[in-house]
Amino acid sequence: MYWIPIYELLEQHGIVPYLVKGRHGKMVPGRTTDWNDAQWLQKLHARGLRQSSFRPDAEMTGLRTLVRYRAALVPHRAPHILHMQRALQQM
């Protein structure tokens, strides 16, 4: 997620970033360069045709990070418990 540090930096400096899905801008034929894409996205935003993506606040983001980390650790608990039991039996 390369955009998260930039998003947070802009927020810290009082700028309200507008997070949108890039694939929605790619549906227009003929817009192949990044410069043209940026201009096209700006025009859509100025006309109110872009929906901002959901970005949770800092408290919720921290909680989501912890929940994801726990979900990654839970599948490994049984092998680690078994490893400790075998180590204790060998003592």
C-alpha cells in the first residue's frame, strides 16, 4: 500500500486527500498517459462525478491492523504449541 504514507502526510499538514479507485478512471478510451489521466480525474472530481473511497480514522486503522496481525498469527498457534510440548517431553 504505497499510498498510505503519502495520504497520512497530507492529512497531518491539513490537506484533505480524496481517495478514489484508479480503475474507474481507466474506463475512458484514449487516456493513456498519467498526465491525461490526472487531468481527466480532476475534471470528474470538479463535476462531482467521483466517489471517495472509505478511509477509516486513525483509531480504527490501528485496530484493523491489530486484528489482521492476530488473524495471521492464529493459524500458527497449534504447531508452536506442539513444538513446545515436544521440547518439554525431550527434557
